[in-house]
Amino acid sequence: MEILIWGGATISVIGLLGLVWCIFRVAKAKRAGLSDDDLRDAVKRVVPINLGALFLSVIGLMMVILGVFLG
């Protein structure tokens, strides 16, 4: 079960890094002084990556919890 815990932790950290990347990407777009439509387009491009990173983080945490319960 230790593999499940460490694997889940790794996947969760990858998801967390993806979320942090999304935050920096949107903050960079806001600082660039883009027009409202351009800013919306930038955010629209980041949303699928944000959802994927959130999914990875949740799956990783589920793996950790499952490993703790089974271990």
C-alpha cells in the first residue's frame, strides 16, 4: 500500500503544480493589460488545463486516502 500512497502523493503534487501554473498564467495575462475580450480568451485557454490539474490533484488525494485505509 506504500506504493499507492507515494504514487498518489506524486500525482497530487503534479496536479498542484498545474494549478499553480494556471494561477501564474492568468496573473500574467492580467498584468499584460489586455482588453476584456483578450483576457477572456486567455482565461478560456487555461480553464481546461486548470480542470485537468484539479482532477489529478483529487485523484492523487483519493489514492493516498485509499492507501492509508487499506494499509
